[in-house]
Amino acid sequence: MISKVLIANRGEIALRIIAACREAGLATVAVHSEADRDSLHVRMADETVCIGPAYANVSYLNITAVIAAAEITGADAVHPGYGFLAENAHFAEVVGECGLTWIGPPPEAIRLMGDKATARRTVAAHEVPILPGSAEPLTSREKAVELAESIGFPVILKASAGGGGKGMRVASDARELRHAFDTARHEAERAFGVADVYLEKYLTSPRHIEVQVMADTHGRVVALGERECSIQRRHQKLIEEAPSPVVDEELRGRMCEAAQKCAEAVGYVSAGTVEFLYDGGEFYFMEMNTRIQVEHPVTEAVTGIDLVLEQLQVAGGQPLSFRRRPKITGHAIEFRINAEDPVTFAPSPGTITELCYPVGPGVRIDTHITKGYRVPPYYDSLLAKLIVSGRDRREAIRRAGRALSMLVVGGVKTSIPLHQRIIEDPDFVEGRLSTQFMERFAQRD
Ligand code: MV4
């Protein structure tokens, strides 16, 4: 059992975790940087500890300071949220070694899935479909060319230590591949300290469809259906929805089964997400994220399950509150409201001078901002998540139009106008989505 949770995060997710702790009757400890002294997660927590200066590497990423805060306050569990230390296997291990409960997957599952080449090999051994490519990191340019010629161009090189789009290179022929091999290795070495790259057949315009999984310490793994996250820009998701407009019950069954196998393959516990690429024919494993994700509320909206509350219960040794895959009811769409220029996407820090929330059916807002809040320049630019739901996709989109028009965030530039344009786009309305959507969208005007 756990009784006091330290939240090793900030912003909207810190507040979201506090909300779940409060429902579970658990006390909360907020840690914060000097820049976040006045933020809402600090105000709402039962206890608070300042763990360092504004820069994340000396506060939210400072393992020693986070652990010290847990010891000082007598917290007995740590929830990492997303980002920061959430997928740091070493941190998860240290938490355990200090006698604290880690609210997340076993460190070994984080480590296995964190190495993308190993993850690919591991799930493939459990009959999860992967794209043709290399089973191990590539040892030479010529081996890369040989393999690429056998599977056919285009191919993509990915950093084993990467993920989320960093250190990727696409090649359309042998000449490009020779060059890409060197630059990809160089980039991987610089970004992750490990030069290893592997190769896959490249899909030119796939959808990004991911499956939420939840597992407990009693050996039960349940898949909770998919989210479509194809609307991204520079590997930053902008809009996510559940269910995917192209996934029928038959495909959902197969994807959920594959996701369940991925989780079982690594002895998974807690909330996780298995990402797939889908090109209309087959779906293929891409990577597994071993954390609660930003977009978890769309799954909550269509399943009625509180995923963060389930995480707390699972960490306390309780079984999942459901035994099998829940029925998907209605449709939900999440819009990430970022403090950024809607055209250039440059961050737009500043003070929130005005703030009004939309009202009416089918609206949820997860946010930490208030009127007068100063958006610090040190962290990511997510201000709020607007989640709309309806009986079907059309109703959800109609409600999105209403909610976006009623949402007022003054003082900083936001992505609200961009979302308003996207939901009027015929391809979006018809559900014709792909990872190339934003490139094409930008070219249209
Ligand atoms: C791919 C791909 C096409 N084919 N792999 C981007 C993030 C990283 N996790 C993997 N990514 C991709 N891998 C193969 N074999 C296309 C992408 C990709 C992408 C994937 C999901 C969402 C947006 C994307 C944007 C560009 C490329």
C-alpha cells in the first residue's frame, strides 16, 4: 500500500496526478523549481519542496534532489508523469532501492523498450508485426546497402537509443543511404552518446496509431483501444483522437492483441503505449512508450476509465479495476494548446492576461494555467489540453468548434487559431489523416 505520493513533474500533468491522488485518498508532495514557485501544482499539493533552479537539469531532472525531497517529506511513492525522468530506468531503479514505490513499469521494461533495436527484436519474437529491416544495429555502410537492396528502397535509419523522431534519416537509393549512414550515426552519437543505428523499410505516408495498455502486478494486461495521433509537426503531436477513424472492430482486436503481447514480452506493469504505423494494409510496431502519455484523456473519455487512478491502485498492489478490453463509447479529440506562434511555431512565453474556459457538454480541460500566470521559457510550451467528446466524430468536431471559439487565452500567442483552421479542413473532417498531414496543410495556404 502507498499513502503519500511525490510527483516528480510540473504543469498540467502534476495537477492531473494530484487530482487522482485526492480521489484515492493519498497525500501529495509537489516538487518544483524556483521558476514554478507560484504554480498551481505547488498550491494544490499537501506539501511542497523546492528542488533547484529553473533549468530542468538542475531541478526536475536532479535525481538526488527528488529522492531527498521524498525522504524529507516521508513520501512512500513517486509518480514521474511524462517527460523529465519518466523513462529513466536508472531513476526508477534508484526509487526502488530507496524503499519507495515507483508508480510506473519495472526498470527492466523501461530499459528494454528504451533501446529501439532491442524493442523491435523482442516484440518480433512474440509475433508482433514489424517492418522488414535489421534485427541488430548495422555494423557497416555496405551491410546497410546490401540489406536495403534486399528489402527495397526507400528505407529509414533510426538511432537505437533514439525515439520520437530524433536521429532518423530516410534514403531513396544506395548513394543516399551511404551518406545517411554516416550522418545518422554521427547524430545518434552526439544526441544519445551511442552511435548504433538500425534500418527499416520506409512508409511514405503512414498513420500513427497507438494502443493504450494497462497492466497490474497480478499478471493481467489489458489493451484499452487505440488513439490516432497522425496530426503532428516536427514529431510534436498537435491533435489526438480515439477511436481512429480507420480502425474497425476487427483491426482493433488485432492491434490490441499485438499491444498486449508487447507488454507481456517485457513483464510490463502500469500504463504504457504501443505505437504502430499503419498504411491501410498492415500495421507495424514502431516503439513502446513506458509512461502515462499527454494524450491519455482521449482514452479515458471513450472508456470511462481513470488511467492515473488505475496507476495508483496498481502501484499499491491492487488488481486493475477491469478484467477485459472495455467497450469504446463515442468519440474524443484532444487539442494541445501551446504557447506558440500558430504560424512559425516559435515558443511564446509571457503572462496570461485573460483566461476563459468553454462550457457545455463534452468538454474537459486539463491545465495548470490561471489568469496572471507567467509562462516560463524553460520548459515545454503546453498550456492546456482541450478534450472534447461526443457520440460520434462529427459531434466531437462540432463541439470542438464551439469549445475552441469559447476558449480565451490572452497575453501569449497560442495554437488555438491553428486548431480552428484544422477542424475546418476537408481532409480532417473526412478523417483522411497521415503523418504528412501538417506538411500538406502548411502548403495549402
Ligand atoms: C517511420 C516512418 C515511416 N516508416 N518508420 C517518427 C517518430 C519515430 N518514432 C518514428 N517515426 C517514423 N518512423 C518507418 N519505417 C515515419 C515516421 C514518421 C512519423 C511517425 C509518426 C508520427 C509522425 C511522423 C512524422 C514523420 C515520420
